[in-house]
Amino acid sequence: MKQGGGIGGLGRFGEPAVLVLLSLAEGPKHGYAIATDIDVVSGVRLGPGTLYGAISRLDERGLIEAVPSEDRRRPYRLTPSGAEALRGHLAMLERVTTTGQRRLAGA
Amino acid sequence: MRNLLRLYPRSWRERYGGEFELVLRAWTPGPRAALDVLWGALDAHLRSIRPETVLRLALLAAGGALIAWLNYQATDDVQPVAAALLLFGFPFGLHRPTHAWLYALLLFAAVPLSGAWADVVSYHPGVPKPAPFYESIVALMPALLGAYTGVAIRWIASASRA
């Protein structure tokens, strides 16, 4: 299934990747802060391997980038193409949600 | 938990290792987190595989399968098996001289394994009794000879260029 704006093709890391993008939409964060934010916002507790699997994939695709830092806890931020990918994905989810609610209302 | 970081590919560790280690320190340890890191390491390895590695592994599997099949069918004529060990050992020695011994061993392993399988299913064409298992160690010779001929030719070629 094609997903909006470049998030598709991430395999099992698709959903964690969206959550990482969503977290970084608020501003730059380092790995542990991303995991904590995702837990608070969505109730999903990503494991460390899954978190960094998603971060490394997004980094390789240029959807996020590391912010230069002296600290070993390197923060990441959303790139313009990452923001566009997230926007496209959220629009797709919105269409699905709207359609789902409309159909459920008629059920 | 931090020891699990060593399971990741070196290139991945160089890029993300420092920050990942800090995240692991802050994480509550447990079997679920450990499994998640193991899965992440496997995923990172699969993603770091280059096309030439896939080609090399495919050639190794094809060579191993052919050697095993030849050995399985062999009567007292071991020349086809020896020739296959020589032929398949050669390119691995040529392209991966530092690991020539490893590829020779892996190709050789097809001989005792197929011999053991023949024993299990009692398939011994033309041989009244199965040959003792340890006798197959002789097959290491053509495997090593093929691989190290490749190493020697590479060395000669690079010496003549210098």
C-alpha cells in the first residue's frame, strides 16, 4: 500500500517512524526524549532497538537530521521533506478516520 | 544491555553507537528490551549487506550445494568432488584473501555433511560400507589448495603491478 510523502516502504518500522516524525514536529529531541514523548502522546512504548531502527532509517532517507552538538546525546530535527512526509501521512490517516467514522455512524 | 551494542554492525555503531549506548543506560533492562535490541541488531545487519556480499553468499551456497550433491552421488570416484572444491575455492581466495581459509572450510563442510546425510538415509551407491566420517577430512586439501591458489594469483598480480 502506498503511503503519503515518502514514509512508505519502511516495513515494520513504518509506524514507529511516523511516531518519531510526530515527536520531532514539536522540535529537536534526542533519542530518549523522543521515546518518552511518544509514550506520553500515544501510549506506545518503543523498545530501544525499534526506536533506533526507525531513527536510522529516517536519517538515511533525509527525513530527519542530526543537530550539531557537543553532547553525546545527539538531538535530531525534522527536515523539510520529513515535514512534508508527515503532513502527507497525517492527511491520509485523516481521510481513513473520517471515512471510518462515517461508515460506523451508518452501521 | 550495553554489551548488546556489540552485536550491531561496526558502521552502525560508529554512526549511532554513542547515543544508543546512553539510551540503553537509561532504559529499564528486561528480556523484552533485550529482545528488541537483538532484533534491531539483526535488522541493522540485514540493511548493511552489500550486493557483492549477497553475490558471494549465493556463490558459496551454490558451490556448497553442488559439492554436497557430487559427494552424495559419489562412488569411489572422488575426482568430481575434488575438482568442485578446487574450482569454488579459487574465486573466494582471489577476492577475499584474508578469509580464504574460512571459505575453504565452509566449502569443505559440504563433504562431511552430505556424507552424514547419506549415512542417515543409508544411501551408498557402489560402496558396500560407508567410509569413516573422519576420512572426509582429506577433502580439506583441494578446498585449501583452490582457495590459496586464488590468494597466490592475487598476490602475484598485485606484486607485478607495483
